[in-house]
Amino acid sequence: MSTTQLKAFHIVAQSGGFSQAARDMAISQSTLSAHVRELEAISGVNLLERKPRGVSLSPQGERLFEITARLFQAENEAKALLRGGESAAGGHLRVAADGPILPLPILSRLKAERPQLTFSLSVDNSARVVEQIVDYRADVAITARAPDDPRLYGVKFLSMRLGLCVPVSHPLAARQNVLMAELEGLSFVMRERGSRTREIFEKNLADHGITIQPVIEISSREGVREAIANGVGCGVVADLEFGHDARLSFVPLGDARELIDEYAVCLAERRHLPLLRRFIEEAGRA
């Protein structure tokens, strides 16, 4: 097998399909497909399950993808090392986060320090953010999920309090704070399970013996915000992530004892890399 074949498989697995992978590699889809077929023929292993829309990995393909992720990440690190002075002034950082508000000030400070720095930011729920680090799809992460996996290295850099998010016309909108008992029977709009904010909120509900109305689940933070603004239900949000929206009010939950801790995380084996180390150091300044 060749590095070209492994690279072709890796990009297809990472992209979820041949069309996007071909664009990423700047080669024809037929050439890319031929590389993958040759790899499967040489190894005698079915690596990809072809579907009408995209591909999925076979069990053997999943294991190979873990290996190629490490292989090509090491290649990128070697290139960065050999570029020397260029990497000191720039580099590229893949960031995953459970929201945009916390990582952007960190990236802004790094950008001022390294004018040629480029970065990508992927926003998802806390569980999937950690998966991106483990799968080598992100270099660093800001997440509310504690890095208790031995493969991870993380530093807690702040804690956030929960609050109620309601339309400005809501009866509770002008309050200085709300007690958990006052949430009894209210309807809520929330992110899907995997959201750390939702987990902490549900822990607080359980601690106080509170029952809320059936939750309406929406997959994106923006969707939740729009649903709340349109009166579909109440929401819950961390104080530092509320942002600015003239249609909504943030009301602290005065007796919600469980806080949301935020961590800067990377793979333990990569914590020595200068750019990753600087990101985590800057997070600690928050």
C-alpha cells in the first residue's frame, strides 16, 4: 500500500464522502475512488460502506481511520517543526468548542501575538467536541465536559452560573433572580442530550425535586434562541454565554448550586506543541 492510497482513504473518511474529499484533495472523484479501491484490494478488507449519500466506515475502516489520523497529524507536526520561524509567527489551529463566546477572545489574543495565525472553529455540544479531539479532527477544545479520559489533558479556567432565558415580555423577565421552585410546570426549549448546560440544569432540577413540562429539543444554539424569542418556551443558559439579544432577558437562577465548569483541552500526547500550549495558557488568563 502507498501513502497516497492511505491519504485518499483518510480524506474520504474525514469528509464523509467522495465528492467533498475530491475537492479537498484537488483531484478527480474517479482518481480518488481508484486509490481507495486499490487499498481495499491490496489489503483484502472492506473499509467503506458506500451509500446513496456519502459513506460510512466499516469496523476495520474505523480502526484504520484512527491510525491514519495519527499518521497525518504527525506529518503536519513535522512540517510545522521544519518550517521553524514561520510557525512562530503563524500556524493553523483547529478549535472545537461548545459555544463561540469563550474561545474567540483567546484566539484574538493569539492572533495579535502571531499575525499569520489562521484557525477554524467548530461549534457543537460538549460530548461531540471531546470526540473531535480524540479523533484528531481538532487540535484544542473549549468544553464544559471534564477531561477525565487519560488520553486528554485539560485545564479548568472558569465556572459559569445558570440563568433563565426568556422573552423580554415574559412575567419573569424583569426579576433580579428566580428560584428553582418557580420553574415548576414551565415549558422549556433546550439543546439535545450531550449538551453540558442541559445536564447541569437537570442536575439542579433533580436536587430541588422540580418537574418541568416536556422539553422541546432543538439541535442548534441559534434554533433554541429563536424558539425562545418566539415564545415557544423558556430556556436555560450560562451567564457568560448569554451574549446580546434585545428580544431576550437573562435572569439568574439564584439557588442553582451546580455550576458549569469550562476546560481548555487537547490530547495529552500533543500538549507539548507550542501553539497548543499557548492556547491553553491563554485560556488560563480568562
